[in-house]
Amino acid sequence: VKLEMPAVNLDGEVTVLATVPEVVEALEYCVMTWQKLISTALAEELKKVPQGDGPLAEIDLWRERNCALSALTEQTKLPDVQKVLEILQEAESVYIGDLQIVLSDLKKHHVEALDNIMFLSTLERHLKSLTYGTELHVVLDTIPSLMRALRMIWIISRHYNKDERMVPLMERIAWQIAARVSKAVDLRTLFKEDRAAAKMKIVDAKTTLEEWRKCYFTVRAQIEASGREQHWEFDRKRLFENTDYMTSVCQDLYDVLQVVIEEFYNLFGSELTAITGDPMRINDLTRAVNGLVSPMEQLTFDPFNIKSSREWKSVMEVFKEEVSVESVKQIFVQNLKDPPLYKNHPPVAGAIYWSRSLFYRIKRPIVRFQEAEELLANERGEEVKQIYLQVAKRMKEYEDEKYNQWRDGTEQILPTLLKNTLLTVNSVTAEPVTTKKSVRFMVNFSPMFHEIIIETKYMEQLGFPVPEKARYMALQEDKYCRYTNGLKNILDHYHKLMGALNEAETQLLDDHIQKLWKIFKSGHSRLNWKSVGIADFIVQCTQAIKKFDSLVHQIRHNSEDISNKLLSIESTNLFKFPLPKNGDELPKVKEFFECLKCERAKDVANMVRKYTAIPQLLIKVEGRVAKTNSGKSPKLASYYAYWENRIYQVLTQLIVKNLQAFNAAILANVPLFQAEALLSAPDLILQPNASEIEKMTVQCVRDCVEVTKHFVRWMHGTCIECPPQRVMEDEVITFSFYNDVSQNPQIIEQAVLITQNIHKLLASLSKYLNQWKRYHLLWKLDKDAVMEKLAAEKPACVTFDEELQFYIKVAQEVTQQPLIKDEQCVRLQLAPLACTLQENARGWVTALGKLLNQSAREELFRLQEEIQVGILSSCC
């Protein structure tokens, strides 16, 4: 658009030209032309719309408008144009006001275009990536930064801070994103691509569409949180209706690929081919799977266009139904021989339930299809319908086959099962008593009974007619459950009681067990599951087992009492060591062993009291079992023998454990008693001496073993003590456990071991005493003879000094020796020995002193005489 200048000479002053009518008239005509030209050009620019649906078209629109309006605005600023306006202003022309209005509009729209293109240019880089990016991930990465840039424009721009500007721009951005997704996901080639790559492409497309919505709401929340910016309250339908619909289509396509890849292709892989051994059949199935997606590759509409949503929904419903039918068909074929059962379902009815559940899975959608006739009206719909009918027919044949097999089998086997006896036994009553515990009674209620009952109930629920006998069994289920539970409880009780009995108790109760078996016999020889006396049999067995339980309980109670007494006897300590006196003063040897003997006598008396109480308890058992109280019932002979053997074992363990403990105490480094070391010239000895200590130890061991002499044996076949037997007029023999216990190899071994260990200990102490023999000169030399010899030799004083120093040193050395020696169980007191040696040393010192004194006196007297003789000689 170009503004034509008037053919008037405008040279001169404005005030002068404004007074010339011809000039003013010509200029007014020119201004009217400008007004029309600018108005027309402005109107045409404002009528222009973006040439395209994308956001770049809007930027191009504003750029073109800015160029056009800028050119027009620049013309209005030319000097000649400005002078024309000044002349008409001076002339007060009526046309100048209209032109000013037009020029004001031009300026306003020019400023708007300039402002908009300035801000929209900040989006251009993002929008080009959105439009021309090579891959969808470029679009995905662009959306967050684009949305941040839109927020910045919303805050700063004077024109794009209103809904009427921002919503159309965002709508174009949404269109562009949708166009990119639609172009990337081409259904004609999608299913021919690598399946994993196709899935990834769908995931990228769906993620891109979701990112658009996510980023919008993220920025919207940020705007609201700031509290300073105008909120985004845009029309969400315009922004997201199409992209949300495309998201759902992408999800549908992903589900289609998931079904094809994960379910069918994996199912029909090489493993299934190897298992079935029929590759041709697998290839047919694979072609059938490929056929599931062929309608999608031949669509006559754009699935991403929301206007085609109804058609797309129909395609997906047909696909899902076809997949459902095909999937159910394959599940049915694969699991035909071993169908998966619901919990607690029996095999046959469970298989039929499984088949029907598969049938209902494909029936419901087919019924919906029939209600929407257009879905089944096409060729694909008819094909789905035929597959459905084939599968349904095969399932019906499967149900009928299963039912007929079950009905015929039940009618044949049920009468045989009802003739079974109530119980079975794995042995016969004529076997020896020693094997009674191995006899097992079992309820002879076949698991097939329970299965038939359950099958019958479920078959009736499924609508099948059931045999009359089977229906009767099902109706009587509670009664049979009571019978089987009652019998099982009885047998469990019986087996528990028998398991708790030892062999002696089993022999003791032989008659009662035989009576119980006689009652059980009806259950495994005469009564069957059709008998009318089952309830009475259960009552009779229950009463008998309770009576037997009571008897066993009483016997076990007495057995526990006897066992407790024997345990108390077995745990008795026959070597109760005396405690040290006055803190740490140990008893002397003789005192120690006498104390042991005294304490043992008290314990033996207590043990004998417990032992003599045992026959009374056995007589109580006799009263319960044999109804006598003689203590010599033949029926209890083996039971008496059992307890007598137990007593022997207890006494043996009593002695063995005590001897082992005593031997351990001897070897331990804890002193129990003390002995003294004495000088009995010419030897060093123990007090008491080693032989006496060893003798007392052996006697102590013998006393321990002879404890068993207090336990008198019972007469054969009884629990009555044997009376003393007079062998000779002055000799009486009492039969006790001593003879048997004392011959036990373990006891003999421990006794020998104790003797050897005490002998080694005493030898060790003797060896230690030998170290003191280095002072033997104190007691082995004859002091008088030595003194006489020394006196005869008349030694010098130095000799006397050496001898005195030697004995004084010996005396000091003795005092520095330890006065106590602990060796295992013995504490050796060395103080008496040390005291004796000191006395001997002091005796030698005294003797030498006397000799030295006597020698010195003699020498003194001799010198005195010599002095006197010399004095007399000098006087003469």
C-alpha cells in the first residue's frame, strides 16, 4: 500500500498555505483518499487468519502483519505527509479528525503486532522442534521448556496475557503435538515392524501426549502458588479433548501389541512347538493371531480423529472379542487333559466348572455384540461369531463326556464301596503280645466316598441329573461325617494310648487290650457302611476306650511315682565333701573320710525308705489290673521283673556316676583334705602316711559300692523282698543288688582308676618331699661325733665361722620355703617339717658355739699360764 502525495506545491509556510482555499481543498481530497486506503489496508490485515493449524502459522501471521503495518506507519511519518496534516490542522479542516482516528487505529495495531512478534519469536525455536523434530523424543523433550516460555509470555506480554490470545495458541500447539503423534504411529505399517520397536513407539507417543497435559497442569499449579500472576483458567476441552482421546487410542494399540506379543507369540513359540510336535498347527495359530490385527491395517478412517471415535471403539470391541474367543480357545485346548480347578472343587465337576467359566467369558461379549447388530454385521464380525459357536460346541461336548464318565463310574463303584467294613487292621489278633503296639486300626472310609459326595452336590448345582444312590449319599453326608470323625477319634485315642505304653505295660494290660480288640472286631469283620448299628458300635467303642484310658492313666500315675523315686535315688550324692572350717582350714584325712561315711549313711537310709515304698505302688497297680493285692500276682510277673531291672539300672548308674564324680574331684586342682609332712629320721614322711591314705580311699570306694547291699532283691515273680537265708548256724545271707552291681565292668573300671590316681598323687607328693632332702646333713650326721672330731682337730676360728654361717643360712632358707603345697585334692602342710629343720639347724649352731667357747677358754688359759711363766722367769 502506497500513500499518493497531492499534486500541490507544498513549499512555503504552513500558516500561509492553510489560507489558500485551492491548496486546502486539494489536500482534503488527498487526506480522504489516505483515510480510505489506510482503513481498507488495516481491515484487510485484521481479517487475515493463520495459514495452517500449527503454532508457527500464528507466528507467521503476526510477522506479516507487523511488516505490512510497519510499512504503512513509516509512510505516515514522511515529511510531506506530516506537512499535509499540519496544513489541514492549521486550516481546521473537518477531515483531519477522521484521519487521526484511522491513524490512531493503525498505530495501536502496529504496536500490538510489533509486541506480539517480539514475544512469539521466543517460542519459535521450541515450535520448530515441535514441528520438524526428527523423532518423538525431541517433541517430548521440547514440551517442558515450551510450557515455561508460554508462562513467561503470559506474565510479560501486554496482549498474550488474555485467554482469547493464549488459548488459541495453546490449541494450535496441542494440534501440532497430535499431528506429530498421528504421523509417527502409522497403523498400516505399525504391526509389520519389529514388535518390541512398535511397542516402544506407542509408549513414546502416549508419553508425549501425557507430557502435554502434565506440563500444563504443572505450570498452572506454579502460577497459582506464586499468588502474583493471573491464573490459567483455560477451556480444557479445547486443549486436551483431542490429545486425551489420542492417549486412549495409544493405550488401545499398546494393549493390542501386548496381547499379540506377550500372550500369543510367546505362547506359540518354539517351546510349545517342541511340546506339541505339531509345527503346522502352531503355524496356523500364528497366522490366526496375525489375522487379529489385519482389520486395523486396513482402516478407512483416521483412528486418531476424535470424530471417528465410534468407529474405533467398534474395531477395538471386535478385536477384544476375537482375542477373547481365540485366547479362551487356546486355554481350553491346552488344559483339556488337566484343567485347573478352583479351590475345593472335585476333579470332574471342577473341570466342568472350568469349561463353563471359559464359556461365559466369551458369551457375555458376544451377547453385547448381538445387541449392537452393526458389530456382527460385517465379515469380521461373522467370522468371530463362527469361532465362538465352534468353541462353545466343543465345550458342550467336553462337559457331556465328563459327566457321562462320572455317572457311569459312580453307579458302578458306589455299591462296592458301601460294602466295605468300617475298619481295617494291618495285623491279626492271634499274633504275640510283643507286637501288639504294631497293630494299626484304620477307618475304612474310602476317599472316593467324599469325592462322590462333593461331585454329586456340584453336579446338581450344574444342572445334571445324578444317580439316586449318589444323591442319598450326599444327603447323608453329615451322618457319614459323624461316623468317620467318631471312629477316627476313637482310633486316634487308642493309638495314642498304645504309643505311650512301654513293652512291660503292654504285657501287663494284655487281657484288657484283648477285650478292646474284641469290641473292635465287629468293625472290621461284620459291620459295613450300609449297616444300621454303626452308631451303637461307636458308642460301645467310645465307652471301652474311655475305660481303658482310665486304667492306663492310673497305671501311668503309679509308674510316674515309682520313676520319681528311682530318679531321686539315682541322683543321690554319695560323696558329700565337708566344708572347710574357720574359713579355709580343711579337714584332716581321717576326719574327711569319716565325714563322708557319716553323710552317706544318712542318704542311704533315705534311699532305702524310697525303695521300700515301691512294692506298695506295684500292689496298687495289681489291684487295678488283677483285682488282687498280694504282691505276687502271676499276671504281673513280667511287670515286677521290669521294675526290678529298672532298679538294677538305677543303682548301677548311681554308683558309676558317684565314682566318676569322686575320681574327677581327686584329679581336680581343688584341695579336699590336708596331710602333714614330718621328719622321721632318717626319712621325710606324710602324716598319715601314703599307705594309710590309699587304704582309706579304697575303703571309701568300697563303702560306696556296698551301699547296694541295703537294697534287698525281690522273690522271683513277686515284688516281695527276699527274707534273710541262714546258710550255717552263724551265717545269714541277704540277697541284695550288691553281687550284680559290684560285678559291673564300669564300676570295676572306676574303682581301679580311683586307686591308680590316688597312688599317682601320693607318689607325686613323695617326690616333692624328696626336694627337702638337700638338708639331710641336719639330721643324718652324728652331732656328738662331729663335735669330738672337730675338737680334736682344733680348727681355727675361721673354720668355726664358716660352719656357723652354713647352718644359719640353712635355717633362714627353710623359713623362706612355702609352708603349704596343694596337689590336686590334697593340701600338704609343710610347717611341721620346716619347724623341725629349723630346730636342727639351731642345734648345730648351739653345738658349734659351745665347742668354740670351750676351745677359746682353753686357749685363754694356756696364754695366761705362759704369761705367768714368763713373768716368773724375768724376776729370777
